Amino acid sequence: MTRTASLRVSALAKSSKRIELQCTYCDWIGSYEQPVNACPQCGESILRARYDLAALKRSGWVDKVIAREPGLWRYHELLPLYDTQNIVTMGEGGTPLLHARNLGMMLGLKHLYIKDERQGPTASFKDRQASVAISVMRERGIREAVVASTGNVAIAYSAFAARAGIKLWAFLTSMVPGEKMREAALYGGEVIKVTGTYDHTKVVANAFAKQRGLYVDRGIKSIAAVESMKTMAFEIAQQLGWRAPDWFIQAVSGGMGPIGVAKGFEELMELGLADKIPSLGVIQSAGCAPMVRAFKNGRAVATPVENPQTVIATLSTGDPGRAYEQLNNLISAHGGTMEEATDEEAFNALRLLARTEGLSVEPATAVAFAGLIKLARRGIIKSDQLVIVNCSGHTFPVEKQILGDQFARSVDVSAQSSRISLPAEGLLAAIEQMETTARRVVVIEDNADAGRLIERILKVRGDYEVHLANGGAEGVVLVERLKPDVVITDLMMPDIDGFSVIDALKADPSTAHIPIIVLTAKELTAHERVRLNGQIEQLLQKGSFMDEDLLQSIVKALG
Ligand SMILES: *Cc1c(COP(=O)(O)O)cnc(C)c1O
Ligand SMILES: [Zn+2]
């Protein structure tokens, strides 16, 4: 069991606020002043906060809220903090609700709105969670904390922790793009890269916290997380003139967003500020869709996905636990559905959204839009319904030059077991080692999108240090300088083509031994095949481009 710091006496003395903790499984009710990690009566680990809504309604709360500046903390009476002096804020929340006329027209939806959560301090809706969670840590006197993340939580928590002077250990799955890790590190978070899935990463983070006696953020199981997500419902209702939309659609990993939003609308109903809970559109990445699979098969419990097959790390929760049950119950009661989208569908939706609405989103967010497109085309969403999509995040890479390559420590658990329950001893040994054994790869590719995709595919499965060269000439220079373990090259490039790159590398004794993988969309002539014969390790056709194939070839080329 992890340590929970007790509330500072000063905060309690000042506050007249009453917050109760309620078990989501049995009838147990306790006080939030003495938080527990599980229900003392039945052991359930998901607890809910309850406020005195009737008293709030009598106090004319809604008028006070309207008079305040926009932002998440304008609803502070319904957030799990006793003293507003403990608030750690950077202007999170208060994001615009954009009418998506063009995309709506294409999909035949008259009332399509986008909640633009990219406009937060670290550009994702995790800013809400970070602001509330870090404020609660401050109120409880916590000076050092551990968090496991698929990327955006690490970034948002690191930023808010920096403001609060809290030391943060952020454990990230190695699937997370390097840019995200760098951003978390830039804010001073201690970034630990775990070569394994997100579910492995949580196990490692918990073991580390336990070993050091540190507070560990419990993600979806923490009160602060779900409560913070509620504020999206409050804002949406207020922006619509105090009513609920017909649909709330989001790309889901652990499911915290829609669970929080549904709770928000429940509270608004009790306050007389909304008339219903919206139908939920829960969209998952097809390579990691345990909830969608269970939903489509009519199951009450989701079977965990042990090895997510998606490059979209943000959505890689393989084991949703009881969050699936909660979402399934909400959909049974209030309508909605669960749907999946492939990475390809997500990347297509990403381009469509950018071109039609001018919004550049991260791939995880595009999954929501890919799902929206499916639901609209199938008529599951009706043309006159009011639809909100959570535009959950946008990332822009930080300058690589700011931090060198030593911004993270590494823990490799992949060799020990692919099971989620890892042996504790191996884990601790791995934590103690925390060293990197990255293999260096140079990718020569004039199409920047394709280059980045290859980089991501490599990083999903292992500790690869990937360097991109934009064209043949740059590629040859980079290989000469870095002497990588393997080279991946395109054939068709405007400056120096792949054949000449291969010739140049084979002619130089210092690079002749480096294995080369050719990745091309070109149909090779017999003559060209002869030219490549004996020169390269493997030829991969881009059309049938599969991440497994690419990975196997690289592993093979590395010997
Ligand atoms: C965390 C995250 C999600 C998934 O959110 P959950 O509600 O926790 O499942 C989706 N998109 C982005 C950009 C995220 O950061
Ligand atoms: Zn209980």
C-alpha cells in the first residue's frame, strides 16, 4: 500500500467545505479528509467524491460561477481541494468550443462542436488533471511524487510540479515519442523510460515508489483525476447555455475523460443545470482496443491487451480494469457506443481535420475524429444531434538542441516477461540498472512524415536511437559521421537516389560493413534487383509496409 500524506491542519481549519468519499461498488461512505486508497468495506479501489450539491444550489452557485473568470478553478467548490490558496494554476481549462462547420458539412452533421483542449498550458487536456492533482499534492504537503504515463500526463505534471516546487519522477513507456520525453525533462521531471508496455510501466513505477516510500499518483483511480475531467462537462454545459449535448466523443486509453465528463453532467443535473447525460462515443485505437472488443462482444469485463499494436502510445492502456465496466454501464443507461479506428484511419482523419478546420492534433486525438467519421457515416449519430468531440491534444516538439541525448534513464523489463505481473525481484534489479543500450539507426527518407512514422515504429518496440536524414546527400554524411548499427533508406529521392547512397557507403571501408535495409514504393526492374543483390540486407516494399516486418528485419540486421 502506498503512503498517503495527511492533510495539513491549516487547510482544514480554514475550510467549511465537506467532501465525502463514496465506494463505487458497495454502500461505504467516508471522509476525503482522511483519504484511503481502497474501500475499507469491500476493497474496491475506485472511489468517488461527493459534495453537498443541495447546499450549493441554495447558495446561488451558478451566478457566482458566471461572474468569475473562465478557467477550471471557477468551479472550485466542486473540486477536491479545501483551501483555494493551494491552487497551482497556469490558466488551464476555459478552452473554446468551436463550431466545426466544414467537417460537419462533410459528415452531414449540423451541430458539430470541437472542445479545443489543445489550448491548455502544455497543449493537452491532461493540464486539467495536472492542475488539480498537483494542487491536491501541495495541500497534502507532498514534496515528491511518482507518476506513470503514456506521455501527456508526464508533460503536464512536470510543468505544474515545477511551479509547485514538487519533485516528480515520471515513468514513461518507451513507445512515447522522444519529443514528449524531452518536454517532460525540460520542466525538470525525472524521466524514466521503461522498455515495455504502459501496463509494465505502471508496475515499475509502483515498485519504485514503494521502494523509496514515495507518493504515487493513481491515475484514473485517484479522486483528483476524475474530478478534474468533470470541469470539461461544466464548461461545455455553460458554453451551450446550460444544457447537455447529445454526444460526447473522445479517444480513450484508460477512460478517465468520459467517466469524469459523465460525472460532471450528473452533478449538473442535480444542480438543475443540465437535463441529461450525453451519449458517450468511446473510441480506441484498433491495436489496443480492449474496451471496444468487450463492448462489441457484449461482455461485462474487458480482456487486457498484452502487446498493444499501435504507434499511438498515448492510447496504449492494455488493461482498462473496472473503467470499462463504468463506461459500459454509462452507455447502457444513457446511450452511446464504443468504436475502434486503425492508425491509418487516424492519420487520414488527422489530415482531414487539419485541412477542413485548421486544427493540428496529435494522432491520439485523431482517433476520436476517425471514430466520429464512422459513427456519422453509419447514421449512429443523427444529422441534427448536438455533438462534442474532445480535441484532446496537440504536441509540438521541443528543440532537440536544448537537451542532449541524456535526458532519460532507461529500465528494460521486456526481456524478463511480457506478462503484466512481473517478478518483483527482476523489476528492482532493472530499476537499479537503469541504463541505456540503444541501437543507432539512420533513416534516409525524403518524405518527413514517412521518416517520423518509421522512427515511431522503431521506438514502439525497443531502445533505438533514430536519426533522420532528409534525402540521400544528407544521409551519406550522417552515416559517415554517426557510424550507425543499421541504415534504412528509400530508393526514390530527388537529390541522390538510394542506389547511389548504397554505392557510396559500400565504397567507403569505414561504412561498408553497415547493414542496409531498403524501404521503397518503387517497382524494381530486373536490372535494379541485380544492382542491389549482395549489397543490402533486405528489401521491403512500402505498399505492404508492416511494422512487424520492418522490426524483424532490423533486429535481424543488427545480428
Ligand atoms: C490521455 C489522453 C487521451 C485518453 O484519455 P483517457 O480519458 O484517460 O482515456 C486521449 N488523448 C490525449 C491527447 C490524451 O493525452
Ligand atoms: Zn466498497
